[in-house]
Amino acid sequence: MAYAAFKALQALLFFGSAMAFCLWQLAVIRRMRREDEAKRQQAANGSPETSNAAP
């Protein structure tokens, strides 16, 4: 393998892995926000499924 091709592949893998990690974290944050919003909606509607209510 040519040195230039190896360096290009190395750079692609390095920056690609960083980009993949960032996209994964954004997906996790979006899912958490959706779940929090669903819990807020249930609490606003008076749903008995909320377990965070104080006795």
C-alpha cells in the first residue's frame, strides 16, 4: 500500500470515528429528551404512571 493511501485511510478512520461518536451521542440525547417530554406530558395529563410523586 502506498504511503499516501495509508495516510488518507488513517485520517479517514480517525475523523470518521470521531464523527460517528458525535452522531451517536446526539442520538442518545434526542432519545432522552423525547422520553423526558413524554414523562412531562403524562404528568400534565394526570396519568397515574408517574412514580416520582411524593407520598
